[in-house]
Amino acid sequence: MTHALLVIDVQNDFCPGGALAVNEGDIIVPQINALMADFEAVILTQDWHPAGHSSFATSHGAEPMQMIEMPYGPQVLWPDHCIQGSEGAAFHAELKTDRADLIVRKGYNPAIDSYSAFFENDKTTPTGLEGYLRTREITQLTLVGLATDFCVAYSAVDAAKLGFQVTVKMDQCRAIDFNGSLDAAKKTLTEAGVAVA
């Protein structure tokens, strides 16, 4: 086994009607379910924030979608989303979660956000996913999910930097596209050597 499917944050709060809804975030679910059959290993990530997380605008008395400086660098202030144990944090009801070998929860440290499936936003604190993949001798990753320009892109770039062969299937991702973030993400993916399919 060398190739795994990494499904990023297909959760209710990122789907239409959710707290941080990504346009058409739900329509990719049937495609992702079908794609799972092509992989021996399937890994899901799950945004998993405590209430009052430092990346939430409400924690700063600010409006959502503003940028601030945190000790680890620039941070978008998000609406409260994917709060641990909430319906918003749950996977989309139609996502085939029983097919997952592993679920990686991220963003649970109240002081730091975590876009990437591999590192928190300080870019040094690991989630443990790299070790899991290396132990299973997985060298290739295909990424799908939400959102293209944040968690998918950050995960793909980190995977490429760690030496994995990485593909992002754009037709099975959807973006927030905040202030040109989608174009910036596409450029970053290409520069990192990620295959954009």
C-alpha cells in the first residue's frame, strides 16, 4: 500500500447552512464517497475547536474575516465553527465515514489554529499524521474536501514539503475564496510541486 486518500474537513459547518459555509461544499460528497473505493487507505480530517478558540472573531470582540497578528503569524478571525461535540463539527451525514482508517482532529489547541492536517499554524507542532503515513509506508496522497484555499492547500503543501507525492483533485474541493485566496493557493500548490488535477 503506497497511496492514500486524504479527505479534508467535510463537516456540517463548512457546508451550506453551516457557520462557515463553503459554496457548494455539500455537492462534492457523493464524488468523494465514490473515490474512496479507489484507495486502500482513507484518512479523514476534522476541524475540532474548543468554544472560545483564539481564531474566533468573538474571542477578540471583532467582526469575522478580519486579519490579526498572532504569536505564530497572521490569522484570519473566523466565525465560531466546528465546536467540539457540536452538530456543526460533525461530518456531513452522507460522507462515508465508516470507510476511514484514521480520523485526524485538528484545531483543538485553544491558543493556535490548525489549517494543515500535518502541522498547527506555527508550522512546527505536528499532528502525528506524518508518522502514521510513514509507518504504513504510504508515499502518495490524493487530497479532496474543504476548503481548497485553506485547509486543503495547507495540507497539500506540507505533505509535499515532507516528501510525499501529492495530488489535489480540484473538482472534489470547494473554496472560500477570501480576498483572492483561491488564486494564491493555486500558485502556492504549483510552486510546492503539488499536482493539481
